[in-house]
Amino acid sequence: MSEKFQKEINAIYEISKVLGSSPDIKVTLRSALVILSNFFKISKGIVAVKGDEEVEIISSYGLTREEEKRGKYKLGEGVIGRVAKNGIPIVIPDIKSEAIFLNRTKSRKIEDNTKIAFICVPIKIKNQILGVIGIDKYSEENRKFEDDLRLLKIVAGLFAINIKLNSFYEAEKFSLIQERDLLKNQLKERYSLKNVIGESEKMQVVFETVHQVAKTKASILLLGESGTGKELIAKSIHYLSDRSDKPFVRVNCSAIPEGLMESELFGHEKGAFTGAVSARKGRFELANGGTIFLDEIGDLPLSLQPKLLRVIQEMEFEKVGGEKTIKVDVRIISATNRNLERLVQEGKFREDLYFRLNVIPIIIPPLREREGDIPILIDFFTEKFNKLHGKNVRINDRALNFLINYNWPGNVRELENTIERLVLMSKDDIVDVENLPLNIREFKRTFERDVENISLPEKGLPEFFEIIEKEYIIKALSLTKGNRKQAGKLLGLTERQINYKIQKYNIN
């Protein structure tokens, strides 16, 4: 198998993965164009959808938002309008020498000596033209574009299914708009939390759990890697509870020396130890009536665990050096990035305390498992720090692609710190790849090398397309609630054809 063929397979595979990964079709199409850029070095790419009288760019690579907005063409007008009207691909070897290339987006410098080719292919299902895909490539003398055209037709086929399914989805959504408006406030309350950003499925599970348990008195254990936002979730639980007007007190169990931990938690009387010149309230007493958040609970010294267990069970304790029993009413939320079950097995954490804390566990997913939230968080932090530092920084498409593909071991905290640094250090208000930290740039290169080593189907391209075809049939059946005839229409298949393929792929 040639290196070129393998490269095409890898590109198609990556594109098939991102299509349908987000309800926002503009996001998925743009991600697919970024993949095309990575594999085949296109300088620009656009996807335009066809309306009744015109065709309009809805997603792009290498264009600004303002340039996208200018990309509107009447059917038959310019290259994009002609392809959208006639459904026939057009290849222009040099855009400077072709009058029908309008450059309406004003994103190309036509006066440059560089030769740029433009390849435009219709996006269609059967005879229905849904739009076009167009790419810019630097052109060489006497270069032929058969391979580029063939690959772009395959990609256009994948786009066509995605756009068709999305149009069905939008139509269904529109028909339910009145019901949506009725439930809008309820859903907003149920599935979102103040100051916590996340639209991914895993974060929606977290939000729903938080709303279910917020008004209870049960102890909650937040589990997740460092930087995932456990404290934000803890605060959300507190402010959604009946204790919201009472104190929220945070204790970082890993930051307080063991010798001072008991005094910090439970307070001390005057003269209890050297330096105790006056009596002091502990964190539990300060949190009375409200919530105490025990962060990094896995680092709590073993010697203090029995006293904490007593507070959880009896809601009472004595200060260091004191004899008077103090009663409190405190909601306990704890958090850790450590494996408490393993600590219990190793004798470093009391089993009875673990069960008391772990009444309701909530797992906060790492950022690498909620990829759809990364662009949203990047936009949020960019806007936040632009406003905070009085700047107007924009992250270009190339840099954004690196940021989205990075695995963020430090999670949301690392992402926030990175965006603030980029905003502060930007000299010309544009963040490009060379402005990114070295670890992010190097990770992208490692990722690309890994993609090149992707395993291919044993039977090659035919088997690969069967895998993709099966996935789209399942998705269409899901959208149409199992209606084979409607699913067939979405995919451009007759009822007989889709029945055959359902039987062929053993789809239940």
C-alpha cells in the first residue's frame, strides 16, 4: 500500500470521526477542514450550503468570521454559485487568470506572484445538491489535480450525509420550538450551573446529579483529576442548597502541616500549645449552618481521621486543649484526585470514614474526555481575559487547532492559565502557532505521527467505507426513531436498499 493511499485513508478516517461529534454542524465541518489542512496542506477551505436562491459559506478554514460573512453567491454566480447550481466540479489551476473566480471573501491576495489553485466540488445526495466544498492549494507548473478532486469528492459525500442529517435534526427542533420555550427555564435550571461551563454529555450527567443532591444533607465526594473544577462544583452544590445564605468554608488538607491540622479544623483554646496566645475557632465552627469543603481529603493525616469521623456521625467535637463539646450543623463535601479505595487497602485511610464521605460520589471528567467543551472554554477565557486586561486578542485557526487537539493534563486550570498567558503576551492581537507553549506544539506533532501509524482494515478501502456506512445508517435510524423509509430518504437510499443494508450489517 502506497504512502499516499495510506495518508488518504487516515484523513478520511479522522474526518468520519469528527462529523456528527457535535450538534453544531459548523464546528464539525470546520474540524474536518482542519484535518484536510493537516494531511494535505490546503491553505484555505470553505463549506457553503445551498438555499433557494443563493449559496452561503457556513464554515471555513483559513478565513476570518468577517471574510466568511462576505461569502454569499447567487446560484450560477462565480465558481461557488456555478457548482451549487449545476452540480459539476470546477478546478481552477490559477485563480489570478480566471475571471469567474470572484474572491468575494477578499481572503486571497490576487496580486501576489504565488499561483493558487481552487478546487470546488458539489455536496449532494443523488441529484439533490446541498452545497459545495472548496479548497485552495498552492499550484505548481503543469500540476494535475485528479487525486485532489477524487479525494474531495469522497469528503463531499461524507459532508452530504452530515448536512442532510443536520437539516432533519433542525426541522425536528423547529417543530418542537413551542414546547422548548415552555421548558426552557426549567431545563436551564436543571442542566447548567453558575460559573461552570460544559455542554458535553459527561458534564450534563454531573450537572443533573448536582441538582438532584444539592438540597439533601448527604455527604458528597467529588472525584477527579487536579484542575477539573471540583471546587466550582462544590460551591454550586452549596449555592443551590437551602444553606446558600450560610458560610462556605474551604479547607485544603494537603496545604496545612500535620501539626496544625487539628487546630485548623476544630480550633484551640488559649494556652493549648506554644504560640496559642488566644482562643480560636476552627473551620467546622466557622462553617456552622453552612457547608465545609474538605479538598484533597486523601491527604488528611491518619491520626485525625477518627475525630473527623465523629464529627460526621455526631456533629460534635472539642477544641484542642478544650473540654467543652461544641455542636455544629455542617454539610460536608470532600474532594480528592487520589484513589481512596487503594488508600483504604494500604491502611492509609479509614474504611469507615471512606464510606461516610462517599455517600454520593460525583466523578468530574478530565478535559481530554470532554473535547466538545474545549472550544467553548477557549472562547470564554479569551473574552474574559481580553476584558480583564483591556486587550482584543484573537486566536487564529491554526493555533486553535493545536489547542483543541492538546490533551490538557492540567485540565481546565491549565487551559485557563494558558489562555491568560497568550492574551497577555500577544504583541499584535493575533495568536498563531509559534506563540503557543512548546509542550502544546510538540504534542500536536506527536499526535500527527501517531495518526500516520493508524491500523488499516484488513481488506483495505472497501471494508473501511462499510464501517462508515454502517455508522451513518445507525445514526439515521436513531434520528427517525427506527423508521426505515425516512432513514433511507435522509441517506439517499430507497426503502429496498436500506432494508438490504440493515440486513447486511445485522443492525438491530
